[in-house]
Amino acid sequence: MTPLISDGNFDISCIYNDNTVSVSANSSTTFSFVIYNNDTSNSIIVSVRDVESSNSRVSAAVSSSSEYVTIAANSGEKMEIEVTANQYAHQGSDYTITIYFSADCPSTSSTSTGEFSVNLSVSSDLSSGNKYNKFLGVFENNLSGIMGEVWFTALVSLVGFLAIGYAVMLIAVPICVRIVMKKDDPDRDYMKKTLYDLCHVIIILWAIGQVLRIAGTDEEYIDIVNRVFYVCYLIVGAIVGWRLYKLVVDVIITRIGNKDDRHRKDYDSLRPLFMYIGEIAIATVVTIVALSMFGVDVAAIITSAGLISLGISMGAKDVLSQFFSGLVILATRPFQKGDLIQVGTDTTVYRVREVNIMNTQLENWDNTDINIMPNSTLETSRIKNITGETTVYKCYISMSVSYDSDLNKVRQIMQDVASANPHVITDGSYGRPYTRVEEFEDSNIQVKMGMYVDDFNTSYTVRGQIRQALYAAFKENGIDIDYTRIVVEDGGKAFPNEGADGSGPSPAGSA
């Protein structure tokens, strides 16, 4: 019990058991003590007038519940003081917190003041601590003269730290690259060079940070170097983490594909989706860690981002719809680059040029136009994948023959002509050309032939070749290709329509 005020009007003591209050830099602590009224007859009111610190980097304030207390006779009340040390507070135990009190006695109308001091000890990760003037922060410098100076210790330590850092780099970087990248990876040398360049910066910053502690430099300068060091370290971690993530994804997809060879292509198509998810995840983690390094309240940002994203989602429904539709397309892969597709009721055949997260680029079959289609449209439309896993394409040709024609002969000629074309598949792997009587029309019979061609890209050309060959074969075998005849009467004379060369009627086939 330490006397606080003892002047004839008051007999007040302070009870505080701890000799020193301990606090870490960039944090706060609270300590309490008891104000005891030794007067056996009068109650008093004690208030804290002020709290002072012996150093500007340490502040102290009375708790709101302890600004003033009423103390009955021969009793005591607890008061609390909060002490805060900023991040650059020097490490040491030479701090003092002084509390100034004011005492009032209502029954005697007496007033008096007093003060009470508490020793404060600060610990800091940025301070030199026991590294001051030690080689490599470990070995005492017991040399005399110039070599015993702090700057000499710091210089020798700088050389030592650089040597240690570069030795570790020359061992660690090749091992790291060998682990996260395949031997035949074309980016392996680039990866190694990138890591070497970043490690140079990290080693230099790390060495400087250690030397600043040995030299007893102010905490602010040490903190600046540390922050830059951690940012570089974070970049290296992100690069290595990304390469490891890609390696793991490649290994998993390859092993699954080896077990299910029939769907290997489907598994491989998931790789871009996992790569995109990995990019987002790593970028998010790196951003959060970097912000926290610079003292940003990440929790508050995440909360605000949640509210902002809610507002954005309300005003950007179409954009979000395209984004998530892109994820669905990348995951399910109804088509991929190079496939020939039809969208919805549109009969136009498009070639998939590129599939992005927001849209898909389609080019028409003859490469004259490029269409950028939102993924939300593709995801909700009926997609007909013409090529799918192969470019083999089934197509049809229809011919109109007269009612006098021998249908069996017509069908056989059509099958023979189609089978003679080198692009028509006849080995039975997809089915040979076949024919059927399609329809009886007013003046002709429609005979339709189905066949598989080896490449959709040449299917139009192949059908043209077969039509021309059919015309010649029908003409050679005396089969009439029925066509519409127009008769114009002029004064009782009939003039049948002529062919293009004016020589007479010209037959026409229909597709």
C-alpha cells in the first residue's frame, strides 16, 4: 500500500501489486489498482485528472468506468488504466506512466490532489534487442578500436548475411524448380530466372533488415525494409504456389484420364476451369495477406465488399449471368475449340474459335464472319455439336425421278455413285450409303439417299460432286430427272420452256 494523499484532510493510499506493466509494440494492455480511503468516518470522491507517458510512442488513458469513483470510509475501489504502444515504440523498460488524481470530500468540502507512477516495459520485434553490435546478431564484438565500432559489426554482418542468403538460393531454387516443373517444360528456364531475380531482392532486403537491427536503427526504417521484404517474399510464394497448383491439377487429371481412357478428352477439357479457379484463389489470398501486412483492416474490407457485391449483383445481373454460364460451359464442355455447332433454331453452322469465361467466339463455316456470343445465350440454348469427337458428318441428297422410272435401278445407281466418291465412308464403320423412297409428289417421285462423309468441312463439295455424277449416270441409263415444264400458248401454238442454251428443255434435279 503506497500513500497517495496524506495532508490532514485526506488519508488515501494506492494498492498496486505489480512493479512493472508489460506491453508489446502495436498493442494495448490494461492494468488496475485500488484507491483506498483510510478515513474511518468520511466518504470521498476520487477522479483521474490526467494520465501522462514519458514517451510519445506510448499513450495511456483511464477507462471510462474509472474516471471517478466514490469511496466509502475505510474501503477501496478499483480503477483501470489502458496503455497503448504504437508499432514503432522502442523496446525497453525505461517508460513511466504517471496518473494524476483529484480527491473531494463532500462532508468537509475539502479538495486535494496526488499522483501515482507505474513503470512500463515495451517489447518489440522491430527493435535491436540483444542483437545490437553483435556479428550476425549472435556473436559479441569484443574487438577494440575501429573494429569494435557498431558500423564495422554491421558491415561484416552484411557480408555474412549475403553469403548465407546466396548459398541457400543456389541450393533451394534448382530444387524448387525441379519439384514444381517437369523436366521438358519449355518455361522451366524462365521460371528459374524469375526466381533467381526475386531471390536477389529478397536476400538483399533480408540482409539489410538484419543489419539495421545490429546497428540499432530506428524501428520505422526497419519496418519499411521488412514490409518490402515480405511483399517480395509473398510474390515468390505466389509464383511457386501457382506452379505447384498447376502441377497437382495436371497430375490428377492425367491419372484420372489414364484410368478412363474413353473420357480422357473430357477430363482434359476441365483443365482451363481449374486453372481459372486457381488464379482467383491465389490472387485473393495474396491480396488479403499483402493488405494485412500494411495494416489494413481486411475484415472491414471483406464486410464492405460483401455489401458492395450485393449492390453490383443487382445492377449487373447480365454480366454475372454470363460469368457463371461461362463456368458451366467450361465445366461441362458441350463443345470446344474447333467444333462445328448450331445454336438454337439457327441453321447456320459455326466453328468454335475460342471459349472465354464471359463469351464464346464463333466463326461461320467459310471463315468470313466472327460472332461473339454471350455465354448466357449459349448455356440456355439448344446446342447441336455437328463434329463432336469426330469430323465425320452425315448428309443427304434427294433426287426427283419420273413415275416411269425403275425405282430399284434408281436406288442402286445412287448408292453406286455415292460409294465411288473417295470421301464417302463405305467400310461399314459408320454405315454405307443407303436410299429410300421419300415421297410421291404430283409429277415425280422423291428418292432420298443418306451417307457419311469423312469431313464436314468438305461435305458441301462432296455433295456437289455426287449430284453431278448422278446426273451423268441417270442420263446414261435413260432415267428421266423430272422437272417442271412451262408451256406458253400463243394463237394455238405451244412453246415449251427451253434450256439455258436455247436448245430445248433442260432437266433439273432437286436436293
